[in-house]
Amino acid sequence: MKSLLLFLFVSICINVHAQRVVIIGIDGFSTEGFNGSKHPNIDKLFEKGLITLSSRPVIPSVTLPNWTSHLTGQGPEEHGITANNWTLAKHPLQAIETDADGYTPSIFKVLKDKKPDSKTAFYYNWAELINPINKKYLDEVSFEENDKYQNNYAKALKFIGENRNDPTLVFLYSVHVDHAGHGHGWMSPEYVTAIEEVDGEIGNFINQLKEQQLYEDTYFLLLSDHGGIAKGHGGVTMNEMQVPFGITGKKIKNLGKTDAFFNSNRNTSWILAKLFGLKNIPRSWTGIAPTEIFR
């Protein structure tokens, strides 16, 4: 009887924390773009979780500062990345906390430090995106050229399957929506088409996870960095400063489309840390994990 109770206790403890988390990052995907396009696969993915359309980027509403905020739990005033040309070798503002190699601590570092058996992957198609992240905490890194991202989706699927028994964090990013905005204008037909195209790829990705029985134990996040206006961004208009945020998984409330909580891009790593049950968060992380979203 004692052995049975111990087994049940251990089983419950194992299942409290996330088995895997997949971040679907769509650069330049604004709230305006969400409202002005069709995305049935995104809608279906988060129908048992939540989507808010009032999530705020950090300032400036620029790519590298915002994705760094997502992945480090900080704002630019803490992580020191204020522009897209940041490099480890040359930057004017020092981070308030760094690891031994000079990088501000990311969620990948915290996960690896606390759970050494975890697996991490970073898939991207904008070259500068990786610059603020210490690669030694990543098990797989894949860059795809010329705004292509379909091969990275396939690689991510393979990576998840190969590591199905380990805690896994996958960052799956594409810049093509942002580039459609720059090239043709935010809310242009080309911009809307870019959103609807990636929605189809997301649907295929989810269906393959289901076929491989990798869906039920997975948490999914939908993230963006900023919106845009005309053919640019970086300012403080509502077109630039509102983005969708979505999350779904076993411990996430079913709130549907909601404005029941305030959210910032600096909250993402805190949410991920809570999902994985990580403690002793870096002191430089200034975001929060909104309590309203958890069961």
C-alpha cells in the first residue's frame, strides 16, 4: 500500500510541471493584423486557453529589444539591448546582470541550470536575433535564409520527437510577416497574406504533433514583438504598441479572447519559469507571471 501511494505521489509531482513548451514567434504580428486577417488554426490552437489582444511591447517597439525582453524577463533598461545592431562586442548600455560570458541571463540558461536534462532549441530566420542569447544553453540552433521558415518547422518537429521524454523548450520564430509590413505596408494585402500563410503552417505543425502523440503534454505560446504603421515601426502609436499574446496548456485557464490581465513582453520568461517549476529567478528579471492565467 505504501509503495502504491509513493508511486502515485511521484507521478503527480512529475506531471505538475510542463513536459514541453513551444513558442510560436511571429515578428511584426500586430493586434490590428490579428483583427484584419483569417487565422483558423491559431484560433483553434488557443480555443481552450486564452488570447489577449492588448499585450504591450517594451519601448522601443523594435525587434531585438523586444524578443530579448521575451526571453530574458527584462526591459531594455535592464538587458541593455536598445537597437537591432546590438552585439556582444559593441553596445553602449551594459546589462545590469550577465553570465560568465557577458550575456544577460535568458530563460534557456535558467532552465539548463535548474534542469540539466532539459532540451532547448532556437529556430529563426532573421540573423541578428540570436546575438543576445548565449548559444551554450541551446541544444539545437537553426537559421533559415531568405525569410523561409518551413524547414525550421520540420526541424522543430523532429527535435520534439527525439526528445519526447525530456523537459523541452522550443523557440520557433519567423520574420516574414514583419518583412511584408516593411515591404508593402502594415495591413496591406501582402501583410495579411503573410499572416494567413503562417497560420496554415502552424496548422500542419499541430496536426503532426497530434499524429505523433506529442500534443497533449505540450504548452503553446503565441508571441509577437511589435506592430507597425505605414511601412515602419519603433514609435509609440497603438498600431505599434499592441500585439496578441496567446497561451494554452493543462494548467492554463480557458478564458478565450480576454482582457482580464495586463501583459508585457517582459513577462514571457516568468511565465515559462512557472510552467517548468523553476525557482531562484535572476534578480535582473523585472517581469511577472500574471496569476490570472493559471488554473
